[in-house]
Amino acid sequence: MDWAANLDTAAVAAAVGAVASAFVPRLIAAVPEPEPEEAPPADGQDGLVGEADTPRTDKLLDKPKEPYADIAARPRLAVKSTVAGLVAGGLLGAAVGWEWPLTFLVFLVPVGIALAVIDFHTWLLPTWLILRAYALVAILVVISAAATQDWSALGAAFGGSLLAFGLYWVLWVVSAAMGYGDVRLSALLGLALGYLGWGELMTGIWVAFLLGTVGWIPLRLLRITETKHFPFGPFMLLGALFGVLFGADIWSSLFE
């Protein structure tokens, strides 16, 4: 990948990502609080409803869910989000260049940052935000396919979404450590990565689990979690970013 050839795109995408991500606190504050039946379940599975009879075992979940408004009001959140948006947008612009997929990838930058912050502090991935993001990304994916007449990419996008959703759904069924919020997020990320290609999709999924496995160690050492439960959304988002940046090269080196 010739990253130097896309320096102009990287600069523009970095600026857009930074400006959009400065509004992450407002986006978080706009998320409605979950209804009582959708509150964080007692077994520590983010987004899993209907299994609140299991005693809590995680230290973090022994306290009430932090309101979204309080998370949004955290000191320097806007600054940190802006920096994260600057870096993520710049990397995406350098990797993709002036191509239509950049529209939905840059849109996902502030959304992804907001979801990562929410999941880290509440162990919840709000359906309200994920569904709205999915709808907008789906529209942008269709527009991208229509503009380029690449209908196979459109099919791959929705196929990737179904594949990622199915994989995470199976893991949710068989593993107590997987939350249903992760399943919902996987469909959103699979939609974007699937449009780019199977290399980006499979790399993004694999790296997410790799990062989650490795990332659990410092979370455990810092006593953020005392069991196998931990917020997996941030690792999924980092894995997706890695898939966009390096997935095509990894896929081609392995299978071409």
C-alpha cells in the first residue's frame, strides 16, 4: 500500500475526523438511558436481556450504571475524542484514498469513539446508537455501490454483515463472556468491512479477538475486571480499523 500517495486524503480525513469527534460528548449525552428491562444485566453481559437472576461477580458491575450524561461530562473527553478522531481519520484517509468507501468509514470514526467510551464505562453498547449508525452506513454503502457500479461490493457488504452477526451470535449463545451488544456491533462493522473486501473483514474479526485476548491481561491487572467479563467493543473497533489498514495486504499475502 502506497500510503504516501494519499497524503492529501489523509489530511482532509484527519481534519473531518477531528472536527466530527469533537462532538462525541454531545453524541453520548444524546443517547437515551436504557429502559429498566434493558439495564446492565447482573451476569455482566453487555446488552443481554432477560438473564438478571445470576449474582453479580464483577467488581465494576457492583455499582449502578453511570448515566450517559455523566460520561459525556467527563473532563477532557472532547479533547481526547478529537485527538482519536484525528488519528483514526488520518489513517483511514491514507489507507483508502479518494474512494467512495471513505464516506462511511469517516462517518464511523466519531460513532466508534462514542461506542468505545460508552462500552468502557458501562459495559453496554446502546442499541439506539448502533441501529441508527447501521441505517446511515447502509445508505452510504448503497450510494457508494451505485456511484461505482460495483454491485458485487454491495452484496459483499451485506454478506459480511450477516457473516459477522452470525459468528458473534453463535459465540453469544455458547459463551457467557459475550454480550448481545457485541453481536449488534459486529453487524455494523461487518457491513463496512465487507464492502471493502473479505481480507478486511476476516482480518478485522480475527484481530479483534486477538486484541481482546491480549487486552484482558492489563484490565485484569488494573482490577478493572476480576472475571472473564470485560468491555469487548473497543477491541472490536480497533480490530476493524486494523482490518481496513492492513486486511487487503494480509489476505493477498496469504491467498494470492
